[in-house]
Amino acid sequence: MGQCVPVPKNQLFDDFVPALPRMDGKSVAVTGCTSGTGKIFAKVCAQKGARVVMLNRDSQRAQEAFAEMKAAAAAAEAPEPLFVACDLTSFQSVRAAGTALSRDAGLSEKGLDVLCNNAGIMGFPDVATEDKCDVQMQSNHLSHFLLTNLCMPLLGKAADLRGEARVVNHSSALRVMDDDNFSNELDPKFLEKNGGNLGGNSETIMKGANFHRYQQTKLANVVFTYALHDRLQAAGSKIKSLCAHPGVAQTQLTTQTMKQGGAKDMQKIPSWAMKLAAYFMFQTEEDGACGILRQALAPEAKSREFFGPLGKGGNTGKYDKAESKGPVGVLAEQPLAHEKAREMLWRISEEVTGQPFVV
């Protein structure tokens, strides 16, 4: 017998997006935009008149998303988007993407107004990339650190021409975990070339080694945001460094986690029960995208701000399940992103990516 399960509806997006300003004459680059929050972000930016640069691993799905984005841009009379192949598990691919961006005539002339480091993977096995890094840390932080570094001249160009540019990082409510077996403090070993030797594999959603590695990457996103802000301010730059988290949204992230074996316990749950739980616990993809949209487009967004579902107010250093959905706003400062963590992350990220980060 079939089960009738209600479908979550947008609580924020439908009123939030119309209030955001136009982006005519601006360029926005975003990673991981074949689905989920990244795709919604890219589409809204196109509808607002921006030229959208889609940074995805080359695949049939990426090409289909690019075709869809071209149609959305044409309907909005926005500039035709640009697709740049970028595999975040490979520093070589990221460097090639950086070269492609710098050689694009439009970007070299007008600069890049927003770089949204959106892409992420969750709960993946303890395996190394070709660069010997943890696959989650490289995909979620290290390659974004390198990509941001490579985009600094383009971001600086836009800031000089139009008064500002922005780097937007995408963190998670799981930047801290409720697991006494692990410390939430950022540990240098997860940033270093230790892929495949970081705790082995676990099969329970939001528990165990797979998710500890994920937690480290999502904390790294916040730490990077603060560390980049520090350096931009010291240099007198007009580039803003911002961060957001999506709460818990119905995206492909959990589906990919299950495919990779990081949530085998969820495979035993009937689909109708999963959908019912999602209705009460999750928000829509569109609502999940509001954080990065605000940080990229809203005039009031200030450098170093961390925006998303507030829960208890954010950043107590403990996991807050109330951040999964609900009212959004600027969260309190993340105590785990202290100065020592910021200096350590910057130093090791430069070493591992093999390139000094010049602000």
C-alpha cells in the first residue's frame, strides 16, 4: 500500500529572493552547481542578470546543468554562462580551472564579483586523492583554498572597478559534532597529506570517523573565512570574506553519502518513513540556498559574517540540532575558529596546495 507523505514547502525562499538586488554587469562563479543549493544559487544569480560561471567536474550531468543554465540566462536576458571544468579532488584540475578563468576575456576585463565555494561531499570513505589528501578535506576545503588563491587577481579587479568583491564559503551545522569520541578542535592531521589514514570507515549517519572527517572540513570552511578576512583587512582590500550554512536541506548530499557507504543504517529505513522524517526535520533546497544567496548578493552583508539558520544563536562550540531549519540570521562568532586555528590552517593549506596565498 502506498503512503501519502506531505512535501516540504519553501518557508524563506519565495519572499527572500525578490528582495535581493539585481546583479547586472557582474560575474559570479560557483562550484558544485549541477544540483542542490549550488544549482539554485547559480539560477537565481542568472535571473538577477549576472554572468554565471559554473565550476563542475566534467560529466553528462554537468553538461545538462549547463544547458539548463543557458536557457535560464536567455529567459532572463542575462549574459550567457560559462562552464569551466574543475575536479576538486585534483589540484592539477583546479589550477587548470584557474588558468581558464584568468584567460576568459570577460573576466580579465571586468573581474569576478563573487566566488561561491559551495561544493561539498559528506561521509565519504577514508581514501586519498591523487594529491594524497583526504578526499573530503580536499574537496571541501583545500581545493577551494587553492581556487580562491588563483581567483584573487580577478576578485581584486572587480573590487577596484565596482567597490567590492566577495568570497562566500559554505559550511554546515555539522561543523561541530555531538560525539564524545572525537574532539571538534581543528586538527592539523586532517589538513595534511594523510588521506587513507584518518580513522577508517563508519557506517552510521552523523557518527564515527567518516563524519568526524566531514566535521573537520566544515569547521575549516569557517576558519578559512575568518583567516581570509584577517588578511584582506590587513591589506586594505575591498574583497569581503563571508560564510553561510544551509541547515539541513533535501539535497543530493545525503544520497551521495549513502552511495559511498557512510550511512548504511539509513538504507534500512522505508522510503516513505525517510520522506516523512524529511518533512518535519529538513527544509527545501531553495530555503537551504538562502544563506549563500544572502552572502553573495545582499548589500548589508559584512565581511566575516556567518549566516544561516540560527538555532540557539550559533557557535557555542557544541552541536545544535535546532540549526537544521527555521529563522535565519547572522550567527555569533565560532569559538573553535580562534587565532591559533586560523594561523595553522593557513600555513598547512599553503604547504599542501604548494602555493603561497597572496592577498
